[in-house]
Amino acid sequence: MSDQHESRWSLVHTGNRVFLAVLAGVLIACLCGGTDLPVGTQFVILLVVGGVTYALVTLLHRTRR
């Protein structure tokens, strides 16, 4: 078994996956900001999109091993 050095920019690192999830959530929340949705709803959308993004990236990473 060979140890390959993973790039620090890869999604192997949990911090990178969290950053991607937050970025996706903020992007979607900003797009919803142009609508008449209440701030609470926008915050819930941010959390849901961030959580789903993190879960998908983590699952995809684990299935590639």
C-alpha cells in the first residue's frame, strides 16, 4: 500500500469540505436574498444547502476510496 501525498486543496480534508458547504450555502442564500423571503427562511436555506453539500461531498469522497 503506497502513501500518496494528498493536496491540501483536495476534499480529503474536513476543513475544505466544510468550506465548500458554507460557500454553497452562502451562494444560495445570497441568490434567495433578491426574493421576498424572510431572513429566517434564508438562514434555514443556508443551513440546509450547506448540510446537503457537506453530506454529498463526504459520501462521494468515501465511495471513491
